[in-house]
Amino acid sequence: MSATLAEVLRTFGPAFLSKPVHSPALTTAQGRVWRDIVSCRTPARGGTRQQCDQCGHEQCLFHSCRNRHCPQCHNSARDAWRCAQLAELLPVPYCHLVFTLPHALNGLAQAHPRWVYRPIMQCTAATLTEFAANPQWLGAMGAFTLVLHTWTQDLRRHIHVHALMACGGLDAQGVWCTPKRSPTFLFPVHALSKVFRGRFLAALALAAKLGQLGRDPASTEAARQDRLKVLLHHDWMVYAKTPLAGPEVVLDYLSRYTHRVAVSNERILAVDIATGVRLRVRADNHGGKRTVLIDGPTFIARFLQHVLPPGFKRIRHYGLLSPAVKTQRMAAARAALAMPAPNAKAQEDAAAFLKRVASIDATCCPHCRTGRWFTVEVLPAKPCARPNLDLQCRGPP
């Protein structure tokens, strides 16, 4: 059985908090994430005591924290999201693109995470929208979803956006347009890279001019010019993966990215107070794995840098999927593709079926395999010892 992120925080939390080099000041959001993960599905959150109606076995189920950074809670959120998105897929191939920021901007992201994350999403969306509208490539309004990730496999900072885009779009006359070059080829990645870089650097220059980056590590004009030279010299990577065909494949693929957290409990192989955290990471692009050993306080510091600013939406939809007009535009797209209208009753039945199956699995007693659990007592939240993070926390950046 693998170790857990909560175990890492409990084991190395005191050492992390006692060294200013690791925790100069936690943000309020980081402190909340820490508390939620440590208390998730423990007596600290309360729950219920259940008993089997056949064999009499008992179990205690404690409430989850539902924090989007918690590795114990993201699976259920992912499955719910996947079910809700089923009606929004179109019967066309989908292209997966990845837009990445150079690591020269990591210091700015540390000081101003909200500012860096917002423009990368906006610039990615604007770039894809511009290329989709260009008659040379598509000449229509596309349909795409963006998901922000900020980590590498070993939890270092690596800011990038995953884009899943339908290979086609709807033009002003309501006609479905396929890509000009090939049914599965959307846009040239080198051209995307240049436009994306230009948009982001323009946003960065404007923010500096308006004084919005007061904690920028490049605090002088000379430092900003040096950083600009590095950014202009750097290749801003846009990577296009193999197009995907089939709604089920697309949905399974996208759901793996939408609710992924920085580190899952399955990848934490061991927690040792003397040596640190042993983590499984990707070794190559062919499914190979290897393990790395990370010092405990360093592991916590790396994890906390991926806590998102409060309220920041890391999953966003654009074009035909834009929430304000999605109903009308997606109906027009389905009509253009001669798709049958979504059967609300069938969707309802499918959701009820999944809920019923999940309910049977959850309520069946694993000891006698015939009985069902029923609640015999509601357990109130039970305060437990935990690191005092209040004095460590500062306001959100």
C-alpha cells in the first residue's frame, strides 16, 4: 500500500515550518489546503458509524475535505465532471495541444501566481481563437477546453496549459468547417508559438507599465530587459499530440487532465523520517517509470507552490463551448453535423444507472457480501492535534 500526501505533511510538517528557508510565509490558501488534506477522511471532520444488517460488522466513514488539491478527493470530482461533459462532445477528431511558459518566468509566478496564470490562459485562448478564425486554417469558431497545470512529475514548477480542441468549427452561416490542410491537422505549432509568445510578452509589458507587478523579482528596468532578452531568445514550446477520434476516447483522455492534482497518493511509494519521500515519476515517453528520493521539507515546499490562488478557475471553455452561449452554439453545431439532439431522458437514465451501480458497490458489506450498511450513529467532528499554521500564514499574493 502506498503512502499518502497527508502522511508526508504530518511527518515532515514540523521540520518544514521550523525552517524559514522552506516556509518564509505560507499563503492563506496554502494553509487551508494543508489543513484540509491532513484532516480529510479522519475523525477531525466527523462522519458516520455504520453496521451491516446481516453480519453485524461495523465501520466508520469520515467526511472528505473536497479540496481540489486533495489527492483523495479528485477521483469523484473527475468522474462527475466526465459524466456532465458527455453531451458536449462532437463526432469529430480532437487535437491535444500544450502551451508552455519558459522557466525564466517561474520567479514571477512565485510572486504573482494569479497574474501569470490568468494571462497564460487568456493568451492561449486568444491565439487558438485567432488561428481558428483565419480562413487559411479553419475560418470558423472552434470549440476547445483549456486546463492549467503547473508541475513536473517531481513537483518542480512547470507552467503549461493543455488544450483539447475539436478539429473543425462553425462558420457565420452555421456551416461546419473542417480543417483546410487535413481532417486531423489544425494549426502549425511554430506559428502558434510565435503568436502566443507575442501576446504574453505584450501583456507582461503592459502589466509592468501599469505597476501591477510590485513583487516582481525583476524589480529594475535593467533586470526586466535582461529577462526579456532571455524570453525572446527562448523557444516558447507549443506541442501537438496525436489527434484523438471517438467521443469516449476524447472524454477519457481529457478527464485524466482536468482533475489531476500535483501528486497522487499512488505515486508516493514511501515516507521515511530519516531519508525523505520516495516518489514514482515518469522515466520516458513510452510508459517507463523510475523512483526519486526527495527531502521531506523540500517535497512539501514543492507541493505548496502548486496551490492555486483562491477562486482561480483552472478549467475553462471557449468558442462554441463558452458558457454564455454554449446552448445555442452547440445546438447549431449538432445541426450542422446532422447529429441527433441529446436525449435528456437517456442521459438521466444513464446517470441514474451509474449512481445505482456506485451505490450498490458502496453499500455492500465486503465481509458477508450479502448485507447492506446502515447508519447507526452520526459522529461529530473531533478536534485533533495538528501543526499551528495560523502564525505562518499571510494573505493571498
